[in-house]
Amino acid sequence: MDTPTMSLLRTMIYSAMFLEANKEVITLCAESIISKEDSLASMTHNYKHGFSGFAAILTEDQAEQLAEFPEVISVKPSRTCTATTTRSWDFLGLNYQMPRELLRKSNQGEDIIIGVIDTGIWPESKSFSDQGYGPVPSRWKGVCQVGEAWDRSNCSRKIIGARFYSAGVPEEILKTDYLSPRGIATHGTHTASTAAGSVVEAASFHGLAAGAARGGAPRARIAMYKSLWGQGGGGTGAGVLAAIDDAIHDGVDVLSLSLAHPEENSFGALHAVQMGITVVYAAGNDGPSPQTLENTAPWVITVAASKTDRSFPTVITLGNKQQITGQSLYYQGKNSNSSRSSFRSLANGDLCTQDDLNGTDIEGKIVLCATQHSPTTKGPFAYLSDARQNVVNGGGTGLIFVQYTTDILEESDGFPYVLVDIDTGKKIKKYIDSASSPVAKIEPARTSTGALLAPKVASFSSRGPSPDYADIIKPDIAAPGANILAATGNSYGIMSGTSMATPHVAGIIALLKALHPNWSPAALKSAIITTASVTDEDGMPILAEGLPRKIADPFDYGGGHINPNRATDPGLIYDINPKDYNYFFDCTIKTSVSCNATSTPGYLLNLPSISTPDLRYPVTMWRTVTNVGEVNAVYHVAIENPAGIKIEVEPSVLVFNAAKKVHTFQVKLSPLRRLQGDYTFGSLTWYNNQKKVRIPIAARITMYDLFADVA
């Protein structure tokens, strides 16, 4: 039998889960397949707080043997996982200078503990100042784990706990990072400060996006669990699972995970939720293609990314005096070459591949580069970094990048590059072709707010339907995630991704938790979904960037765009007993991949959404709502039928009083045609003069057991 110390090509880390926390049983199971010495050497993590088990380096045969023990729930391989303010909080109506509603009522989330599982943290940032904070909450049971460039003084009344998980991470990655909670990558610092950063006045990225930087819950405490390593933010599923286990023990209230964690939709997050912890995950950055979502378990909140009304216009002046506006984060630093903002020769580099630029003199020139026009999973930004590097390598002094949208702006490091749309790109190319000596000048970017149609779902944000559970709508909610300014080490930087949207929701959940300490994770989730916005302030439908741009639907943003103040008092909530998840999902059955299929249709769960992916005949389900608003209230139903489907709700009126706080109602979906169709969307809203409690509905009429269209 191969031992764990043999070739790593034949071994990997497996996580084993047990029915109950019995150290003797776990030890006997481990030692029965490997020797006592090897079992100790192979162990990477020991799970003992929210769930029972361990992670160890095993061969495939050893993993199969371990799975045969009756005490073992599951054995599965540890997969690789990766990391996927000044304006966004004001845009959401959470202005700390004039706190109202949620921010005021929750006292800015004071003493709520947000656990952040990420790349580590930079404690010296002003965003983590603990000035004015009281003692660490007495219920906190966590630790401040010391390590490289980190001692106990780096924890504070703001960063109250810190741990790191290096077992199983390749040595070549560990060598590029601090072996401690301190992170070489800025991702974890950025997300932690977005969720709960203290208020820092006059923050900016080289003068752009200037204002007060702060987290959604600026008085909340932070616990950092470093599970992702290096600049690439890579880690192991076993390490993330260990972080969740410790967070359960330590006493966090909210867990924020801005990472893609393939197949970890089961034990860790489920046990945290069953212990009363709300778990918030990123949806992923593989949009706008459908079925690209990560983290799709129904017990977590899966967050899509949106764009706010802030932009960074950058003026390009052509030699014919024509001025064109694009977007960039271009700035002139102290050591920048001032001539870069003067007129320079302008050249057309086509796609700016190495072949396109080979033999083309671009030395000292601004280069026009076009993206591929064919739809790609990651959109035009799959080409931007390559084009930029090729221009730099060729001696170019600036880049104008033509693309179909402008969701992500990369920090320029003083190198002028501007994003323009396809129509604008054609105008610049026409000028190049017509001028004998074409020239252009790129001005530094400026900050503009309020002039954009917003919010919009960002093109990079991953889309539904869920590839794991089609009978559950995912993502759950959208929040700002494009061009977010937050802490990066000792300074402030701008990042984009669902990684940035996730801590926005975590911060809002912390505020709601402070205001409603007895609400369950399902109740908090219901509050943000049922009160979300599907239009902007002027009543215009929220759009989704993509190929092409369209009106957003539940597979883009779930219930809609988060509205924190409205979530303060949702009126009705759809609550779920956490034990119900075990009934609907095969999470306690011995299998190599747990919780991978529903034992009962997921649409029968009391979720604040409905998805029926295989509607051939009428389907009836039930929902239960609890009144958390005025004691005496009457709600009427409003139905928006998905195209081709009829929805019936019985009863159509709900009457609440002191004796009747909970109502169950029946929802019946009936197909009006017999065909192999596609998803259509609608909604079910309970309303009165004060409240609207809306849930999204997705339905697909089918005739065959095939997901693709059938002729």
C-alpha cells in the first residue's frame, strides 16, 4: 500500500466527515488504513467545532477504504479554490455622515463579528484603526495566531482574531507570501475593509474616487482567516473548511468568502448556518455566459456584482482637434513622464497580438488595439492584459483599447490606457487612416458621479441558472462590485469582481444582525431578497451588461439589487429551519460528493424565490411567511406570470394580528402550452399600503428529459 509520504502524483488531500465528534473513532479509522506514525504525518486539518472529521494526504485506494467505515459520512478530495466604498455605500443609501434608518438603528454594526476567509490582512491600514472601540466582545473565543511579520500586537479591538492555514499549499506558493495572517496580496485587506473598515477621510487612488472610505458596518469587528496564498490567491478546499470550522468555534456572526470554492456547497457552510452564522459567497467572475455560477448551495447567500453611477472619464484629443471620451484609471504620478499627456504619434495595432505588432514601429507611440468581436466567456478582458503587455514590450507609450463594454478598469501604474467602445474605436481608426501623421493626447482620468444609468449588473458577474441546483434561483442578490475603492496595504486601490460585491452584502448583513439579533440566516437572507430593487430611482428597469446588454432577470441578480434601508423592515420573512436543508439535500448520505443532488425538489423549500426547471404538468408548492412588521396587517397578492405559465395563489389575502403571525399559502404553476421551451420569469408580491414583499420566479416548460432544445 502506498503511504502518504510517497509520490504526490498518486496522492492528494481528502476531507473526511464523521457522524459525530468522537476522537477515538476518528483515530481508529485513520490508523486502520495507514500506520499511526503515517496517519499523524498525513493529517493536514482536524475539524472539531462545527462538524467532525479531518483532512489528510491519502491515496485514492486509502480514501475508498476510509469511506467504507459506517461512522463516515463522506470522503471527498480537496479542490483548489481561488480568490475571485467611497461611492458604493452612499449609492446604497448608507451615508455615515447622515446615518439614517439601518446605519443609525444598528449603531453601524457595533460589536458584530465578521469572519473574512481570504488572502490575509494588512493590520497597519487606517481602515483597521480601533480608536474609540470598547473591549473585545466577551463571547469571542478566537485567537491571534503569530507568524512571520505578525505578533499579538497586530490584533486589536478592530481585528480581534487572525488565523492562517498553510497545510497542503505548495511550498513554492508559500515562499511568495508571509507565513502568517499578513497577506502579500491585497485582496483580503480590500474585502475586509469593504465589509467593516473604519471610516478614513480623504482616501483615494491617486486622486481618483476621492472621499471617505469605510466599510458597510464600520463599527463591526473583523476576524481574518487566511486560507488563500500568494498574489494569485490560491488555496485548498480543506484549508477553507478548516477556517469555517474555526470560525464556528470562535463565535463569528457573519462569514464573508470572496472566493470560488468548487463543490464546497455542503458541510462547512451548512454547519455554519445551522449554528446561526450567515454565510456570504461570491457568485464568480465568469459572466456573462449562463450557468457559470459558483457557490450555489441554498443555505448561503450568493452575490452578483453590479456597477454604480460613478465613472472615470478620460479625454482623448486627436490631431484634428476631435475630442473623444473613454474611461481609465490613468493618473500622473510624481515620477510620471509629463510628456505622456502631450501629443504622441498614434498607430493602429489591430488586435495587438505579438504577430500583429511584429514589424510595426510603435516605439514612443499611442497604440489603438481592438478586442475580438466574438463572444467569449470572460469577455474582452481576456485580451486586455496581453495587448497591454505587447504594447509595452514594443516601446509604446499609451494604449487605447476598443471593447464592447467598460466594466473593469485596471490600475494603470501611470501608464496611459483608455477603454473606448466599438463605435468610438471606429472613429479613431478612421482618423488614423485619413491622417498623414496621426497623433493623439490622453489626459489623466477624472471622477464623475451621478451621470450614469445605475445600477447595472456587471458583465463579468457569473450568471444562472444554477449548474448544481436548477430548482433554486441563483444568484440571490446583486451588490456593488465594479471599480470599488478600499484598503490595499498602506494605501487604497480600486478592484472589481464579485469578490468586491460579497463584502458589501456581508457588511449589510452585519447591520441587520445588529438590529435583529434573533433573526436566523434564512430570515436575514429573505429580508434582502424580498426588498431588493428591480428598477433604479426613476423607475427604469435594471440592466445587465453582456452580449448584448439586456433587462436583468433573476439569473443575473436573483431578487434584484440590494436595498439596505428597505431590508431594515421587510414586513414579512420567509424563514427556514436549518434542519430542513438536511431533509431536502442528501447531506447525511455516504457519498464521494455530498449534497450534490436533491432528494426532494428544491423548490419545495421555503425559499424567497421559486424555480421550476422541468414544468410539464401543474406543480403545487407551499410557502410560509412570518409577520415581522406591524402586528395588525393585511397583505394582498400581486402576480406577474412568466410567459406561457399561469400562477395561482391561495389564499390571495393574508390577515395578520397578535394571534396570527404566520401564514402558509399555496402556489400553483401551470404550463399554458406543451413544448420544449426556455426559462421565462415572473414574480409573486405580497403588498399593502406600506410594504412590498417580492420574490422572483423562474420556470421552464419542457417535454423531454433534456436541457438543450429538442427539434
